[in-house]
Amino acid sequence: TWGYKMNRGGFRGRGGSSRGEPKRFGRGDGFKRRSGPGGRRGGFGGRRGGPGGRRGGPGAQGGQKVAIEPHPAFEGVFIMHSKNDDALVTKNMAPGVSVYNEKRVTVEEGEKKIEYRVWNPFRSKLGAAIVGGIENIYIKPGSKVLYLGAASGTTVSHVSDIVGETGVVYAVEFSKRSGRDLVNMSKKRTNVIPIIDDARYPQRYRMLVGMCDVVFADVAQPDQARILGLNAQYFVKNGGHFVISIKANCIDSTLPAEAAFAKEVARLRVEKFKPQEQLTLEPYERDHAVVTGIYRPTVKQTAHETVGDATEEGVEVPAEDSQFCLLYTSPSPRDATLSRMPSSA
């Protein structure tokens, strides 16, 4: 009787016993192998095919109606409104492909179908900063972005969606294991250039990277401000922008998080960065902050800010009095020094 149930009742699977020869420990004998209740495939609640299983279970609220609208502050980023909640999404540059098993939503716009990818703020510090209310990330369609600490490409894929076909993302990652996933992801995204190298030595990949509008750094190293400065000297244009994710424990584990952030911001100023905004990433990341700003402000940017600050204090300053020009005293990017001279010179 036991052998008959194994044969006809679905408990046998592959390689199980035949009708007259019950084999209790063969492949597919019902003990979480490939069939039977709790099995890996085809069972009740198994990894594939069973209701509630890992892959074959019911979809995450699939089929419900959603509405997509552009983000009011960030070009290339969208907000998805559904019955239960809202989510941050980007337009998928590689339709039909997920990078980190994120949810994908298809919306019909006229005769075209456009696919969007949900941006999980718990998996991306840049996404957490946007959800947290940061004012500007300086990344938009057509931007050229240098991404330091790309890991396996989770956030890089969303930056790729934002910059689109006219932009480019230079993704630098030191780990060969994460770099393998990054390279595989870039095969479906023509605007991502993976670079498996150490961000401490930008001269090694200087022939691969062009001048960039924005540099994003998530390297989690004690000297990350210096690493950001070295790469900016080579690849970020004057008046470009930076976004850096700071982990307090990596800067100084003996200091409170606020003191560690202030210490790193001071280092950024030494490296010719001008921080403009700082935002903590609670509750998505603990003891993390994102700092954004300008790298080597141009004459126009500095004059605008000088006049604006003076006006707020009630002092009128003519624009021509606040002008100055920037002079590099050395052609070497590492030894370049910045000096101010009157505009009349």
C-alpha cells in the first residue's frame, strides 16, 4: 500500500521507488526533495510552484491599478500611487529585467507600455535620501556620473534609469565578487561602464573616465573624503557637484554620530568641496548621513551665493564687487592650489 501511494499519489517525484520496490531514501522520496509536501519543487509551500512558495506563490498585489506621476523635485524619478501605499520608482532602461528582485510595474501610456522599477530605500542610500526629503541630488537625464563604491549595482541601476540613454555612469568597485554582479548588470545597460579597481588610485582608470557632472561616493572608509577629493580632481569639472554617504562608525567609532559627521564635513572643505546640505538617513540606515554640495564653485556660483547671503542679512552688495577669478598655480591635479585674485587682474 505504501508503494502504491508513492507511485500514484504524487509523493514519489524523480528517481523514487517503483510500484513494487519501495525505496525509502531515493531522490524524490517526499522528504523535502523535489516533490511531496514541503518539497523544493511542486509541493505545497515548496520553493517553486507551491502556493505561498518562494517563487511560485501569489504575486505581491499583482494586477491592481496604479498611477505614476513625475517626482516634483527630481527629474527622471517618479512616484507610484497605489491603493495601499506609495513608492519611489524609476523608468526601467532594461524592460523585463530585475536587478535585485525588485517589483516591476507596467503602465500603458497610449499605445506604448512603459515599465517602472520600485526603488527600495532600505536597499539604497540614495533612494533613502530622496524619500527622506533631500533637496537636490544633482543627477538628472543626460548627466555624467562617477559612482564610487558601486557594489553589485543596486543603486547604480536606478542611477542608470535616471540618466537615460544620453547619460553615462562610471561605476567603480574594488571587490571582485561584487564586481562580477556589477559587470553582469551592465551587460543589459549600455550607459553603465563598470570599473573593477581601487578608488584610492584614480590614475589607474583615468583613461576610461571622462569629465563628470556629479560624483557619488559610498565607500565607507575612514579616508573617504580624501578618496572623494582625489577622484574629483581628475574627473569632476569645476562647479560640478558631489553626493557622499557617510557612515559614522567608519569615521570614528568612539565619537557620537553627529560629531563624526561634522568631522567629515570639515575634511570635505579641505578638499575644496563646499557642502550645502546634510541629511540623516533614519530610519532606513542607522548612523548614516548624506552630504551634498558643489566642487570648486565657479565665479558665477560663488557670486550668486555671496550676493544672496548679503541680501538676506539686509546688506546690499553689488554683483561686480563680489566677483573674483580662480587661478591654478600648478597643472598637476593632485598639487593644484586655488587662489583668489581681484577681477581687475
